[in-house]
Amino acid sequence: MTARKEPYRIIISGGGTGGHIYPAIAIANAFKAKFEDTEILFVGAKGKMEMQKVPEAGYTIKGLWISGLQRKLTLDNLSFPFKVIDSLNKSAKIIRGFKPDAVVGVGGYASGPLLRVASRKKVPAVIQEQNSYAGLTNKILAKGVQKICVAYPNMEKFFPAEKLVMTGNPVRKDITDLSGKRSLGLSHFGLNEDKPVLMILGGSLGARTLNDSVVESLPQLIESGVQVIWQCGRFYFEEMTQKLANVEHQGLVHLFEFLKEMDLAYAAADVVVSRAGALSVSELSIAGKPTIFVPSPNVAEDHQSKNAQAMVDNDAAVLVKDSDARDQLIERAMELIKDEAQKDILSKNIKAMARPNAAEDIVEEIVKLIA
């Protein structure tokens, strides 16, 4: 590759959930790692979590006044056409001012207007689709972009086959190597190294079913002596804090609204219970953790079940249906924690499905497009 004199200028757009934001930040970090002088600008949706998480990661972000259409008639729906026009105009202004060499859309509301304008202005554009079932925004944008980086096979049912590149999902770099971090993780969370650790992950916003499953099984967990790292989510933190306060849990249950030190949590965990969003599946594959997936039923085309089933078919995870979780989940987790042979099999097989170089591979695809 010919040495480039000017720094790369890249816009990364999208967000709304951790499943979009963290891959976006991982791509930015990989770009900076390879080309230190790269200038990166994020574009997100005002009021969404990217407006907080991106600056925390050290990057500049501009917000668009954009949101999705609601299924029922609301004031937000009435304002939607005005939001689209405003966001298209602001996107054009951002692109004129920043002059990007390429733009990257990771899904979420903000990527729509930004990539639409970029395509009209002939700026090279890449989509990163995390899920096995493509999001509406990315399906609409596919026609105008040059490359679509995906994490699952058979995505040609959503996108032009000639644009597809199998890269996997980018994850935070600190997760790619957990060796030597277990003791640090146990110490960080105040855990006893002689007792097993169960990690409960409901996603960045939490999950009602997983939280209720833990609450209803607290006596069983406490009696077993299993330690719990429990991320319950922002929406449920106050409620779960109150419920936990009513139980003598002997310091075994450690409740968190959100886990920032995810690498240390993974390193400390013996078994993980998680939703089956694309980012969670990718992270747990790289971490190589024995996992029980509880797919959310409240997602488009039940794509979390498809994500989880792909793991189960390869003997790389256990699946418990959301509808069965309250009765079966914690009991199944207790069985797995005691089964060293099955834990070894699951850990080996899930790690074999990992794509640890996804972020670097996406950067390579972006660079190829820049003349």
C-alpha cells in the first residue's frame, strides 16, 4: 500500500444501543491503532446513549435531531418528517465541514441521514451490520454504499451479495486477551477465589426476565454459595436494589446498573447468562466463556434466537427460552457451574467461533475504498 501523506478523515455514524455503539468505538480504536493521525468524528442521535459513551471513549460526536417512527400515532411521529429534513441538512453541513475520506454506518437512527447524504456526495461508505437479521436502516442504505461488513453467513437475502464482506463484529480490545486477569477481576469485584462466579448480563438497558429470574432464585443462589456479578440495567437498578436489600445475601450478590470493567467481569466469571444480541455473542465468543443464552423475544424477526441457535448447533452454548427462564434459568446455571466437563467443551467451542480481528478487517475494507 502506498504511503499516504494526509491523515485519514473518517465519520462513524449510528448508535442507540450498546450493540451499535461499542462496535463503532472498536472500529475507531482500530483505525487509530493502525493510523495514529487519523481524524475521527462520530455522528449520533441527540438524547441517545452514544452522546455520553462516545465522549467517554475520547472521541468527538455531533448529534442529529432524529428518532424512529412509533407504531402508534404520537407527536413524535408528526414531527418525524421535520426531523428527517433537519438531519439531512445538518448531515450535509457536517460532511461539507469535515470533508471525510469515508463514512461508516453501524446502524441506528443517525446513520440513515448521514450515509444518505454521503452517498449523494459520492463519499465512500461502509455499513457494519451486527445481526443475523439486518436492521431497517441498513437495508435502506445498502444500495448507496460500497461495502457491507457482516458477522453472519447468508446475508445476501438482505443485501447485494457482491458488496458483502464477512468480518465478524468488532469488540472492545481489552476483551481479546483475558489471560492473567482473573485474580485482578476477583479483587476488583470483591469476590472470593474459592467460590464460583455467575455473571448475569441483560444488555446495556437490562432485561426484565433475567432480573426477575435472579430475584426469584436468590435463596437458591445464596444457599449454593455461588457469587453473582449482576448487571441489571439502568431501567431496573432502583427496583432491583430495593429487592436485594430485603434479602440477606451474605455479600454474595454484587449488583450493578452497568459494568464498565467488562474485561475484568468476564475474566472473573465461571459461567455467563446473557441475552443473545450480536455484540454479546461476539464478546462471549472471544472471551471463551461457558454461556447460557436467553434470547430476547422483543426483537425483529426473533434474530436473537437465531444468533443463539447458531451457537447451540455448534455445541458452543446452552439456550434457555425467555418463557422458560423464571422456572429453569438459575437451576440450569447451577448445574453448569458444577459440570467441569461441559464447561470445558462449551468454552473451547465458543472460542472457536470467535473473530478477534474483526475491527482490523473492517479498517482494511475502509482503507481499500479510499483512493
